[in-house]
Amino acid sequence: MPSATLIVAVAQISPVPGDVRANARSAAALMAGAAEAGAKLLMFPELSLVGYDLELFADPSVWVTEDDPRLDVIRQASAGCGVAAVVGAGYRGPDNTAWIASLAIRPDGEIQVYGKQNLHGVERDLFQPGNKIQFLDIDGWQVALAICYDAAVPAHAEQAACRGAEIYAVSALYTQEQARRIDVHAAARAMDNRMYSVVANLAGRGPGWESCGGSGTWHPDGRRLSRAGTEPGVFTMALSRSELQALRDKDTRAGYPRTALSAETWT
């Protein structure tokens, strides 16, 4: 049976540019603290194993694969702590597919890979769009993965909701100039689709950008439940299934469709 409450954690971090091994070790080190807080899911930002500097991808060593030994330290931490970790990387698939990816590493050792579907700017020159939304089952909760600009495209979250998502989990980079957007995107995706939104934003700065911070969680009614500042840290929030279900039941009684798209659209 799904748990009545799910504690999720977001890691707002500033990676070491281009050092996958060091960033994997840092990610693993944060998992014990998330577990102590009761979290079953720890979300990291976009490209958290590399940093958001697209010029780094000229170096073959910054790309990761599903069986990359540099991920072993995260696998071990996940198994030891009982926490699923979603980390961000430039991913090379078996067919040489190049994705901006979220890699979900589960306590049982399984890895699920999601490729960012909505690329922008120079990303289109280096990467291919992913082909489907990836779901995680975390204590019976259905978690849909998204990466940054995915959250700016309403149809992406609608598709996730039509397929049963209860949490829309976004790994992101929102800059100082986009401080309003992080709140608008996450609140709208949550409220319009009656699901929780969770956003893990990068911290610090990189070539041409400085993060606005603001990682956190949003209620299915659109309220912000938690807000990080601009500094690095791990932040947790308990999500209530009964509150989610009450809103969905209320919409059903009122005759409101939960999404503008039918489930058949996406099958």
C-alpha cells in the first residue's frame, strides 16, 4: 500500500566543474543525512555530476553510462541508506544516444534513466531529446521526472499527470533572472494537475549564469511549502497523500477535469 506520507529531500548544490567522480562522492555523502531525516527520495539538480557548462562536454570523460563505475559510490550509499537518488549527467546510451539525463539510482541497485525532452539553445547542438517520461515508484507514490525547461512546457506535466503522477520532480537550473519563473512553473504544474511539485535547483554560478536558489516543494493547490535560500544545502518536506486525494476528490465532485488532456492521448 502507498505510504500516507512521503518525505522527499532536495539537494541544492554547486558541483565541481567536470569532475564526475568527485561530484558522485559528494552526492553519496549527502544521502545519510537525507535518510536520517526520513527521506526516501533525494533529488539533485540538472547536470549535478558535471555542472552546467556545456563546453565541458567536449571532454569524453565527463559523459556517464548506465554501468559507469564512478556511480558505484552512489549505488552503495543508496543501498545502505534506503534512499533513491536522482542525479544529473550527460548520458551516453548503448546506442550512443546523447542525453541531458536524470539517473535514478534505487536501493535495489536498479538505475532508471530519463532524457530531457525539451532542449533549448546550445543544448540542441550537443544532445538529443528524450523519448518518454520516466516514472519512479517510491513507497507506492508515482514520481515523474522532469529536467529544467520541461517544467516550462505545460503539456509535459499534463502527460505525467495523465499517466498517474502524484509528484512532479524537477532537476533544474534557474538563474537570478529567472527567480520568478521557478515559482510560477512549479506552482502552475502542481495546481493545474493536482500533484506535488519538487524542484532541485543548482547553487552557485557558472559561465554566464548565477543561480537564484529557491529549491523546494509545492502543494497540489499551488502553495509553496518550502523554500531554500541561495546557499547550498539539503532540504526536506513531508508530502501528504490525504491532502492530495482530498483535492482530487473535490475536483471530481465539482466536475473539473484534472488535466486538459485525455489519458488516451499519451498511450
